[in-house]
Amino acid sequence: MKRFAIVLTALTLAAGSVAAAPSGQQNENPDATQVTVSAAKPVTVDANRVLSARELSRAGIDASTQVTVSDFSNGKPVDTYTR
């Protein structure tokens, strides 16, 4: 029984060391992937429609400045209270 326990322990340690070894993939320090982002449906609106007064002052832009944003609406009016 003691011999069986020793063999089982040795096999467990060997299997653990094999599982911890690298499998040929060099992804220790992967480079960041380059992602290109573009607006889905670009729309130009006044800045005060999408930014608060605090955000406008931090950005240093006028409320009537035209900004380009993405339009995610589906053309229907938004109904917040219906499930």
C-alpha cells in the first residue's frame, strides 16, 4: 500500500509539471491588438445636445459647436417605461 501511494504521488507530481510547461505558444507578453473604430451611423448635432454644461466647459467648446456622434436609435421614439 505504501508503494502504491508513493507511485501515485510521483505520477501526480509528474503530471502537474507537464501541465505547467509551455505548449509552444509565446504569449507571455502579447502585443496589444490594433483596433480600428469608426462611427456606425455618424450624425452631426450641436454639442449642448450630447454634453452637459460641465463637460462643455472642461472641453473648452461652445454649446453651438457642431460635433459628430453615432446614432444608435432605430427610428422609433424611446419609451422608457414600457417593458
